[in-house]
Amino acid sequence: MIVLDTTVLVYSVGTEHRFRGPCARLLDAVASGMVVATTTPEVLQEFAHVRARRRDRDDAADLAEAFSDFLAPLITVDEDAFRAGLRIFRRYPRLGSFDAVLAASAVAAGATTVVSADAAFADLTDIRHVVPDEAGVSGLVPTGAT
């Protein structure tokens, strides 16, 4: 299972960027059932917050709900994952607390990979980090998909 960070969602529906196409392709593969991926309610909340800074709230909420629908079931952050995330936060100084808790939740849920444009995830040893560029997404989406 793959866990998506906020950056994947933001880039997939954002303005032109080198990650836009690969992120959209990855999400298309998830929506069609070719790739199994999820995220957390907190990631969706952060997405809505970021999106609403540049678009209206209805647009942000509609997209967050759509992502929630095809990324379900979402993984949740329980107290154990939160505490594990704080341990990661202490151990890896480049990784922010939000991302540390996301990583811990992903590991607790049995995920093998976190996809994020945030390079600090590469420091982690308990979960593989994939950058959502052409090369990274090509390694996740089956050949000829989408």
C-alpha cells in the first residue's frame, strides 16, 4: 500500500509544474484501481487549506471529498502513531512534525511507500520514499496504465 502526502494532491490539480502530470497520472491509476493508495484525514484537511488559499472554499472542499472517496479507506492517526511520529520527529531533524506523524501512521498501517515531493522523507529507514516525478511515478504505475 502507498500513502500519499499533501504535495501529491496539490500538484495533481495545481498550476503547471513538473510534478503535475505524474501526480495526476498516479491519482488516475489509484481511482481506476490499478494502484492501491490512501492517505489520512489530516492530509486531506491540509490539502483543503492549501487549495482554499488560491481557489474558493467550495472547490477545495469538493476536491478534498473526491480524493477522500477514492483513497478510502483512510488511515487514521491514533495515539500510538502520534507518539511514534514524535520519536521520528526527534530523530530526523529535516522532517516536520506533520510529516513525521504521517510516516508513523503509514508504517503502523502496513504501508510500504510514502509518495511526497518533500525530500526529507528520504531520510527515513522504515518506509520507502518516492518522489512524484516521472521516474518515481513510473515505478508505481503499471506500464501502459492511464
